[in-house]
Amino acid sequence: MNGQDILKALYDETLVGNAPRVLELTAQGLESGLGPDALLFEALIPSLEEVGARFERGDFFVPEMLIAGRAMSGALDVLRPLLADTGAETVGTFLMGTVKGDVHDIGKNLVNIMLEGAGFQVIDLGVQVSPEKFIAAIEEHKPDIVGFSAFLTTTMPMFKANMNALEKAGLRDKVIVMVGGAPVTQEYADAVGADGYAADASTAVRRAKDLIARKRAAAVPA
Ligand code: B1M
């Protein structure tokens, strides 16, 4: 199989959630010289987008989404060290979690991988993270940035609940807040009072670096 055949097969097998075959094709793609980013952006992510489109049309149901998601996660485990291994120095600490009520984590994990690759120390609180758990972790780890991920229109309001919890705990001006996830927009991020938003993982890295640089520059006395 040439590179294009491997990408096509990887797309198809992710779509039907054939996890063992997805792992084989990921390994085969790397051996054939395809980069981890090509496997990710030209096969795995487009395939999950198609899964979502089929779910919306009623052609796929939750089990199909679940097995496709698992197949993608298996491939991400293989790609993680390759995407993250850039030898960059630590540029800041990023505390990340998917908000309460939401179990989606593939997108969040991908952002984490890219952040690690760019030199961030990432503390991942996992999924279904309550405002109380975010607050306790911010107090413990004192991150530069806290990131809230939400993937459902019904869980996006947890951003505001988290912001209120930050205010109440007296932590709002001590930490930069970033938000993201499939249904989130810049307008929504502005409406909840977040400092930053990004639509995808690589933009999230650029935005995070930029926000930290600005905060550090503002802290330096003139
Ligand atoms: Co669900 N799901 N799901 N799902 N699922 C979506 C999100 C949906 C869009 C599908 C659809 O209808 N087209 C839809 C949400 C509709 C909406 O609210 N607008 C949906 C639904 C409805 C549901 C359930 C309610 C279904 C049901 O039970 N009836 C249910 C909810 C469960 C819950 O959370 N309480 C549910 C369940 C699931 C599974 C468990 C089966 C599985 C999750 C597996 C897992 O994550 N471990 C699943 C999956 C796989 C999907 C789709 C198909 C794929 C999500 C994904 O991984 N995308 C998804 C459809 C879709 O998105 N196309 C869908 C790939 C990923 C790389 O992209 O997640 O967007 P994304 O992440 C991006 C950016 O958002 C950004 O960077 C990432 C990388 O580029 N980003 C950030 C993410 N976090 C960021 C944080 C940042 C900055 C950027 O700063 C902090």
C-alpha cells in the first residue's frame, strides 16, 4: 500500500471502529514515512468528523460513535510520544479538564498532547470535572492557565459555573482561563468572560503561549 492507500484505509477503519486494524495501519503509516500529523489530520480527525455527521443524520448511533472514538484513542496513544517529543523547555503549567456532565475527551487529549509537545507541563483532571475539583486543583498546582473543554451544547454552560466558582474562591485574577470544544465559539468564550478560545489543538497552543507572554509582560514593572 502507498501512503494515500494507508490514509484511506485508516479513515475507513476508524469510521467502522476497527481498533486492531487502526493500530496496524497507524504503525504501517509511520513505517512508510507518513508523519504523525498526516495520520491525524488527513485520516483520523476527518473520519471522526464523518462519524459525527452520520450520527446527526441518524445513520450512526451511540455505540458506533463509541467504538470509533475508542479506535481513535488507540491510535492517539501510539502517536502521543511522536507528537509530544520535541524536547521543548517548559513554558508554563496548563491545568485541563472536560467540564461536569461531559465525557468527551479525545479532543481534550489531543490539545494536551500538542501542549506537551510545545513545552507545557499539562495536568489533566480528566472528564466530568466539577467546579469544586477545578478550584481544588488550581489551589494545589497554581497553574498559569486553566482550560475548560465542553463538547455538548448542554454542558457549555458549565464554563460560566466554573467562572463563578473561580470568582467566589478569589482566584479569577490569578489564573488565565481558556475554553474550547466542538460547539464553542469565540463569541461564547467572550460571553462567559474567558481570556482565550481556540477552535483546534494547534491554535490552542499558539493562544496559550500568547496569553502567558502577555500576562508576564504586564507583570514586569515599566
Ligand atoms: Co458524542 N457528541 N455524544 N460521543 N461525539 C458529539 C460531540 C456530537 C457533535 C455528535 C453530533 O451530533 N454530530 C454531539 C453533540 C451535539 C451538541 O451538543 N451540539 C454528541 C452527542 C449528542 C453525544 C451524546 C449526548 C449522545 C447520546 O448519548 N445521545 C453523548 C453525551 C455523553 C456525555 O458526554 N454526557 C455522547 C457520547 C459520545 C461517546 C461516549 C460515544 C463518544 C466520546 C468518546 C470520547 O471522547 N472518549 C462520542 C464521540 C466520539 C463523538 C464525536 C463523533 C467525535 C468527538 C471527537 O472526538 N472529535 C462527536 C462528533 C464530532 O465532533 N464531529 C460527538 C474529534 C476531536 C479531535 O475534535 O472534540 O472537536 P474535538 O476537539 C478539538 C477542538 O474542539 C479543540 O481542539 C480539539 C482538537 O483539534 N478543543 C479545544 C477541544 N478542547 C479544547 C480546549 C481548549 C481549546 C481547544 O482550551 C481549553
